[in-house]
Amino acid sequence: MNNDGTVEVLVSSLDSYVYCLNSQTGSVIWKTKLDDGNDAFIEVHDIDGDGNLEALISSRDNRVHILNCVDGSVKAFTRDSGGDIDCKPLALGNEFYCGSDSGTICGYDSEGEAVWGYKANAATNTSMVLGTLNGTNLLIQGDQSGALHVLTEDGKVVKVLYLRGGIEGTPYIENNDDHINLYITTVEGWTYLIKLSSW
């Protein structure tokens, strides 16, 4: 992650620190303290296109923090989403997308500024998955009411499907040439295979 030719391990912790560790020795390369405890959801991506990786850390302070992977410095963070973010941000190009326990799903630019917002039916504490259908990227996010939201990159609603039981686990996705298969479990014990072939 820090361009030194070796592999690092990144750990986000409930003690409010993010740790970058040497993968062979376990020694701490850097550690950064954030405002609140962090669940173990991290996305590593060159979000600003400068050739260096950034770590997108979802936090219990209702924000996503953008850290420089070389030295751990905080480059930016999102505004308060109104609810705990205990899901993995999804990065695509120079933007990233994330839901929160407030039920809000947002698209953010590389500086953490919200580009768009969408209100789901309930908490969205499952990680979003990326589908591709007919050459279009689709953001697929479940919520605790059992609604599965399918959005475009600019936050437009494609479909909302209603399942029996809240969606808490991250769906497994298979992207095929002419359709998407989604495997989804719900908190009421149901397992679904959903095929999306049009939108």
C-alpha cells in the first residue's frame, strides 16, 4: 500500500485506531487515531487518481475517513451521515458509495463531499455490491426492511425489490454477459437467487 515493494496489513479497530502493519513481522508502520471506534470495513483505492492508494475507513462516528496509505494521514472525511457506518465503502473511479444505519445511501467525490443522496426504507448496514448490466454499472444495496435497492452511479433508482426479512449479509453477485445473479440471505432465514436481466 505504501509503494515500498512489500505487502502491508491494514486493520481498523474498535480502539479508534487504524493500523498499518508489516505483513512479515507484524511491526507497526503507522497508526492513525480517528474520532470513534471503527468496525472492520476498509476499501483501498486510488480515489483521487494521484497514483497513491487511499484507505476508505467506515467509522462509528457516522463518517467515512480517507487516509493516505503511505503515512496514515487523514486526507478528508465525509459529513455526518446521521447513523453508524458499519459497511464497506464501494469505490469506483474517483467516487465512492456507502450506506449507513440512518438509511441514507450517498455517492461521494474524492474529497468526501456528497454528490448525491438517496433514502432507503431502513438501515443499510450491509455492504454494497457492484453489478454491470448492458454496459451500465449498478449499485446494489440491501436494507433492514428487506428492500433491495438498485441504483445507477448517479443515484437514480433502477429497481427496488422487496424480500421477506431484513437484508444484513452482503449479497454475492455474479456478473454475466446478459444478466446478473444475486444470492441474498435475510434475517428471517430466507435465501434468494435473483436474476436481473433488464432495467
